[in-house]
Amino acid sequence: MKKIQKLIHDLRIHQSQEEIASKVNASQSLISRWESGGVPSAAEIALNLVKLHRQTASKRKEAA
């Protein structure tokens, strides 16, 4: 289970997807997709972009 899924799962013990969505300024359907693992979170995408940037920068240094 991904971290975002676990966080939502833990929150869902006391709150609905709709309540969580309103508190984090997201739609209920997005919370549902995050909870089911159907779509990566913005944080996961940003982290992957950072990793890709580091790999690219490292390869450029090696080529120079």
C-alpha cells in the first residue's frame, strides 16, 4: 500500500472521502482514486520529476 493510500485509509476511520476532500481542497473522486491507487498523487509525480532531473543532470556531468 502506497503512503497516500495508507494516509487516506487511516483518515477514513473517522471521516468520509467527501469530508477529506473538502479539507484538502480536492474532489471526492480524486480522493477515491488516490485511496484505490488508481492515480498517483501530485507529490508522487513531483518526486518522480525530481528523480528524473537528478538522473539527467548526473548523466550530463558524466558526458562533460
